[in-house]
Amino acid sequence: MSYYSKLRLDALGQSVCKGPHHILDVGCGEGINGEYLKAHGFAKRVVGIEYVESAAKIATDRLDAVICADLNTLDLGNHAELNNFDYILCLDVLEHLVNPWEKLQGLTGLLAPGGKLVVSLPNVRNWRVLYELAARGQWAYSNAGILDRTHLRFFTRESSIELLEQAGLKVTQCHPNMAGLSGQINRLLFGALTELAAVQWLLVGQAANENS
């Protein structure tokens, strides 16, 4: 269950400002991120959506409301509590969906004017994935990581940006997440290998203001 109780400070620290915000955590797991946001002055109210019933049950004690449902089939317009959010978090979620483009458009409609949607997506252009494919002819799924066997869609930096833009969002941040030796080598090369070294992309898309 560690997957459902992972605190994503890498995403929250770069993307969410302090304030009495209303936040929707899509794929909230056990509610650990929402609990952190409320405890540290980033949120007044946090609503979660979670598919796994056992995780959603734990999250109900940490968040203000939790909807236990499959996001693929969830009718976002059928829940009164799903509207006017300052932030929507989709951390390691969209790659699991059948149609993330359509669902992201629906989620964008739940943002308040000027609200922000925070997304993390695995980078399929990572050098390890490319090496295994080009040199060994392998596209081997695993229990976690970029080729997690539950991933249905795959993204690069460019297609991640396009995903948000097609939903009507203005991309204001796009940062790589790196780890280990790959990140160290990339820093020595002044970022020349960023798109190959990145394991994941962290993006922030902003909805238009009412007067825009």
C-alpha cells in the first residue's frame, strides 16, 4: 500500500502556494498529500477521488470528502462537491486512463477562474526505456516505474504539454524529475540530456481568468 501513501513533496512544494485553497486530489490514495496540505496552510478544504476502496476508506479520515470511483467512468458533473477548485492534483494518474485527453478537459472545467492543475507524468523518452527498446528489442512491463503494467498511455515532454494545452490550459511550469547517476551526468552537461534523463515530468497548467 506504499503506493497509496506516498507524500509528493517534489510536486507540492514546487506547484502549490500557501493559502485557504480548495483542492481536488485525483487519485488521492490514502489522503496523505491532502492531509499535508491542510496541516501546513496550503488548503482549507481537500476533496479526493480514489479508485481503490481500501485506500479511499483511509482517506475519508484525512480529507473533507472522498469519492470512491473509477475515474474512467466517473461523471464529474454528477457531484455537487466537484467544482470551483483553486488547484486540482493529478499525480501519477492520467497515464492510467483510457482517454486522458477527454478526462482532463472535464477536470479543467472544475477549476475556478485562474485555477491551476498540477500533473505528473512518466517520461517514456527516458534513456533506459529507449536503450532497452533499440538495443535489446525489449518493452518490458514491471510493477512500478515508467513501464508500470497498469499504464495505458505514454508521454514525452512535448506530448505532456500538448495534453494540457488541448484541455484549454496555459502551461506555466514543466520540470523534470530525475534520480541517481542520470541526473548527476545531466547537470555536468548543463542540462543537455534533460529529456533523456528525466524519469517524470511535473507540469502546471492554469485556467483562464474570467476576463481573459
